[in-house]
Amino acid sequence: MSITEEPLAPAAPTVTVDPIVRFRRAVASTPDRLAVRGTDRTLTFAELDHDVRRLAAQLAERGLGRGARVGVSMHRGADLVVALLAVWHVGAAYVPLDPAYPQDRLAHMVAGADLRTVLAEPGNGPTWPTGVDVITLADALAAPTATPDAPAAETSPADPAYVIYTSGSTGTPKGVEATRGGVAALAADLEEAGFYADRPRTVAWNASISFDASVQQWARICRGDSIVVIGENERTDPAVLRALLDEHAVDDLDLTPSHWEVLREALLAPTADGRVLRLFMGGEPVPAEVWRELGEARDAGTVEAINLYGPTECTVDATAAWITGAGPHIGRALPGFTAHVLDEGLRPAAAGEPGELYLAGPSVTIGYVGRPALTAQRFVADPAGTGRRMYRTGDRVRLRPDGTIDYLGRVDRQIKIRGYRVELGEIEAALAAHPEVRTAAVVLHATETAGDQLVGYVVPEGGSVPRARELQEHLGGVLPSFMVPSAFVTLDTMPLSVNGKVDHRALPAVDEALWADEQEPGDEPQGEFETLIAGVWAEVLGRQRISPTDNFFSLGGHSLIALRVIGRLKKQFGITVSTKEVYQHPELRSLAEFVASRRTEGK
């Protein structure tokens, strides 16, 4: 029976082991095996265990233990693995706090999760609210402790493991609280289904811990896998990433379909040692062309890929399928999960008929921190009377005759952009809070050149029309960068439906010729490098005009589009810059001056 025909194990209780218990077993069995290779340092399992215990002792001496929550504001690296495992060692849950997030958003997350302690990096970082105990790893590891070898806390599968904040439709982010049992079931399900190998592997970690896919990456260390941390510069440079994967013989790489589009040529090349790279693809629907290409690559023996689907509320992954055969689908439920396709009356939809996907199983999370009403709305009782809770995903799906599931879209206005789940209502609420905006709407607009982009529609308050840059600066103070629209359209009135709500389908189509162009007379690129780079920006971003003071990321650019800029500059003009340098010089004039200085220095 081929792998596409072989069904996953039916939904049933999965034998799970707490992640810290599994980590202890890995330390005992292979103490000298590489545990994590970071951009900061490299640790064996024994060395990692030593640092985890010392940090855990410091946390315990501060009164942190079972049921507590600890904020973690650190970049990917070996130190971050130490921090996350130490939090689990004492029985607490970690709460990712991305240092790049706006101060107000971080403050909301700290208050919402009731955080009293944050593990952070030294140096210039966010300003934490008064009363928060900030601990740096270096200080904690150097401090004397009375109990450096204290055993891990006694815990229950129902105890919280982490809280990850996602976009909220009412204007504020909501914290999803997952359990230790859910994390344990995630690993056990993927092992039982055959997606995790039955031997230790070398796994790349390239997702931010604010993104729930990171759990499926870094926590594999608990089952004895070695983790290779992929820095931001490496993950966005195809040649550098491929060299890193080969240097460290990485077996498994997690990525989104959008990321694949940029890396495909580098990843399709055969490995020097003959190993077959396994891709764990998720975060976005897989386009038909990508599905076909990856299926052909599997047949050729170059890569093998898995399509993973799952909301944050179900601890990362709930369904999966090998990418092979005809047409994209999200596979079947993983072992331990039950997938229900229900109509509006919570009755089972017939095969081939669309319905909403409901998921039940041990990986369904506790709910939303401090939001009991919303939790009750999204986590509902199984209508079959099993006594289990189901999570209402909001995803429209269709059950195929062979039992696999087609993903059809959303039943609401939630979207995915760059792998992140976004509630458009949260952006609209933030935009409407600008003093010069009366009402606002936001939509996702597909462009031919720059891919999916957010577009804001505003009705001004009074006679003053706010400029796009003013609106972006306002939103950038309260929202992550991926939630800030790259274009704005001013309307006299907002179209309304018969019930008085904004009719998003009646919003005027976006004219890309009018794409957020606010140049003043004479505000044109000057000199050779400004002109050359402006031309490339206009091409990849779909803009007619670029100003010297324009910011690449405010215009809709991101790391994957930056790669296209880098490629065109090198191919067309022989200009070599890195992704990191584009981030360091986001304004056109600054980047042009940097390139000119490199030429002057002969680099």
C-alpha cells in the first residue's frame, strides 16, 4: 500500500510522556550528543541539562513553580532553549514576548498573562512595567544557588505549558493557553503517524517563539533530536541556508509555502551526502503548483514534504498528509484527534458537502487567558454527547470520499499573512483610534508582484485627510509590523450593508496605480544608486513611484520580497547586499548611500 493510501491511525488515546521527562531520558541516554547549535553557542545534552537545572533553581528560589507564567523575551539561540526548558522544569508556562513588538502590545500581554517575571537579554530592550522582575540568563547562571540539582516539578498533563498571543477580532490580542499534555500529544501523534522518524534527527529551528509552529521545532529536543538554530540572515538567503543545512546535515526543515517559493531552487538540489530533506510545511494553504512540484521532488528522491494543518488552539498540528498525489488537501486527523465536519446546526455534513471543521482531542487547549466568554464561544461541547470539548476552527472544509479533508477557506474575516493568523477587526479598531479617522476597514489584497498585502480604507474625521505615513506610524506603535497595511484608500463614506455594518464586498477595488503614493513635487530619487534601487523596488513592490525617504517595509516589503530585491540588484547591476543590510538600511536613501560607500571601498 502506498503512503498516500495508508490511513493514519484512528482517533484514540495516545500514550504520551511529559516533555521534561522525555528530555531527562535523552540526557541520560546520549549526554554527549549535540543538543543545540545556536548562533550564540553550542551545547551537548549534558551541558544543556546543566544550564537548565541552574536556571530552574534560580526561578524556583524566586517562588516560581507549578501554575506560574514566565515571560520570555529572547531571540532564537541556545540560550533561549535553556530558558524554555528551565520554565518547564519548574512546572511553569512560558509566554513569548517578541522584543520587536510595540511597547503597548507587550504591556498588554504582560498584564493579560499576569506576568511577574520576564527572562530577557541584556542590553537595550523593551521597558517592562513596574513590578516585573527581569532576569538575564548570564546573571542567573552565574549566581550561586542552593539547589542546582533539584528534580523537575511534579506536574499534570492538564498543567499549562505556554501562552501564545494571537490577533483578536475585538481590537486586542488574545492569549491561547496550551497544556503540557497537549505538547506531549503533539510529539506522540506525529511519531505514531510516521511523520517523525523513529531515530534522533537533526532539526532546523527557524520560527519565532511568538509563532506556534516554533513548538513543533524547538521542543523536538525533548525526544532526543538535535536542534540547529537558523538565524534571520540565514533563513532568508537561499544559498546561505542551503550551505548551513548541508554543513550540519539537517534532516528536517519547517517552512511556509511562501518561504518555499523563495528557497525552492536551493532546496531542490540533491544533498552531497545523499540524505533526503524532510519538509514540514504549514501556516498557509499549499498552492496546487507547489503541491505538484513537491510531489515530483518526492518521486525523484530529493525532498519529501508533509502538509500540516492546525490552529493555535489545538497545539500546533491537528491534521497532516504527505504531499504527493493529485491536488492539495490537509489530510486526516492525527492520532488522538477527532475531526468533525458540521453544518450550521452542528449536524455532520455529508462527504463532498462543505461544513465547518471542529476538532476534539487531548491537544485542544485550555482556552483564552482571562476571556471566559470567548472561550465558551469557541470551545464547545461535542454534540454526540461524548463529554469532550471541541474547538470550533472557523475553517470551511469538505470531506473527501477517501476520508481526507479539503480546505476551502474561512467562515469569518480571519486571514493568514506571512504565516501569521490575523483578525482584520483588530487592525480596523487600531486604525479607527487615530484622531483623524472616523471609520476604517481593512482587507487583504492580492497583488501580482508583491503577493498578499493589507489595504486600509478610511473615512476622515472632519476635513483633514491623514497621510499614509502618519497612519502607519500610528499603527506601528500598537501592532506588530506584519499587521500594518502598506496602502490606504480615502473614502467619503463607508459602504454599509442592510444591517448597518461595513459591507467589505462593496469597498472600491484597489487601484494599484494610486498605491499609497505621497511624493511631494521634486521628491524623486537622486543619483545612480538611488535611481537603480528605486527601479528595483518599484518592480518587486508594484509601485509606480518611489521616494528617497520611502521605507521598504512600510511599502509592503518583507524578508521574502527582500530576497527578490537582492537577486535583481546582483543580476542586473552587479550590486551585492545581504538581507541583514536591507533591514539595517530600510529607507531608499540610506540603502543607496550604503551601497555607494561599499563601491567606494571596493567591496
